[in-house]
Amino acid sequence: MFFDAVMLKFFLRNKENHKDENKEYFKHLVSIAHRDGYLDKYEVSLLCKIGEKLGLGTSTIQKLLNTHNPHEILSLPKTDKERFDQLYDVISIMLADEEIAEEEIEFCTKLAKRLGFKAEIVGELVRNIHYDMGTGSDKSIIEKNANKILKTT
């Protein structure tokens, strides 16, 4: 299973009881995705999918996408651990339906770059996290494998 029971419980709980936190998390993702100055149609599509999985309604998602303030400064994760956790969360959300399209991998790769991971390793990093999740690996193992990639550059 791509998605362990603990993570599924986390997102189901969040969908029902943590709408404000999920809005802030979604705003953060929109901000990261928007770091190059625009959102292309694939980014918008995938952000909508993430918003739905977080339990945000269509009108809320559209409002958050349309009212993005590029001058609003949202703090980016500063450590590799924080950046890994953010990337892990995004990939986990995308895998909630137990399938992931190539466009989603590309979106995660863009997000990883915008989170500050080195361009030369982001593809490998995202694909390895995705693969490890697909094999049912524990988050600590996935993080350990990611750290090996991060230390090779």
C-alpha cells in the first residue's frame, strides 16, 4: 500500500477537524508553486487535487488560488529535515488515492526545487521517496534513504 494507515488517519482527521490548518497548508503550497511568478495549468490542476484531498471545498480552493498574494512572505522550511517533511507530506497527499501520474511527479520535482533542494538531485529524490512509499517503507527509512541522496551532492 502506498499510504500507511497512520498517514491516512492523519489526513482524514485533518479533512474533518482541521480546515483552518489545511487552508494555511494549502496557501503555503500555492506560494511555493508560485515562486516562479505564475502557475501553469498542470500546477493549478494538481493544487486543486491536493486541496480536495485536504477536504477543502471547490470554492475555497479557487479563492485561495485566485487571491494569492505574491508579496506575502510565507516562511520556507530552513533545514533539510523541514524541507524533507514538506516534500514527504505533498507526495503523501498525492498518493492518497494510491495512484500518481507523471505530472504529479513533475509537480513534486518543481516543489522540491522551490523548497531549496539542489536541482541536480530533485528528480532522484522525488522518485526515491515515491518508490519507497510505494513499497510500504516506514517514514524513518524513507528519510534515511533521502539523506543518502542529499549527502551525495
